[in-house]
Amino acid sequence: MKNCKGMLRHGNRLFHLYLVLNVVGVLGACGGGDAPLDAETRATIDSTAAAQIGQARLLLDSLCAHTEQTQMAHLVDSMKQVRTREIAEQLRSIQK
């Protein structure tokens, strides 16, 4: 689960960067790029960003939970097989 949290944080950083770049691009394309944003526009941008971040967080959480449920058994089995092989090799080397 720690890996999922790390991926989530990394995903959030990428999403924030993407969102900021899109907002800057849209604002730059609006013509009056030198005009400061008024409070209502800033509030609209903030609320839109917060809503999109919330949606992305829910999606990433569900994807992370689903991945953990579907792949955890396979990963544990793989680690068990590797460790069993290592133990068998060690036992063979000791018996010689």
C-alpha cells in the first residue's frame, strides 16, 4: 500500500503540473494576458481545480485498491517461489 501512496503523490504532482500548465495556457490565449485576474475568476479556477483534483484522487485511489487486490496474490506467490528456490539452492550447497 505504501507504493500506492507514493504513486498517488507522484500522480498528484503530475496532475497539479498538468492543471497549472493548462490554466496558464488558457489564460495566455485569452488575449488580455497582462490584465490581473479578479477575485471571482481566481475563485472559479480554484474551485474547478479542487473539483478535478478530488475526482482524480478518487480515481487513483480506486485504481490503486483494484491493483492491490488483483496483483497482490500473484506478487506474493512470485516472491514465495523465488525464496523457495533460494532455500533449495542453499540446502544443496550445504549438503555437499
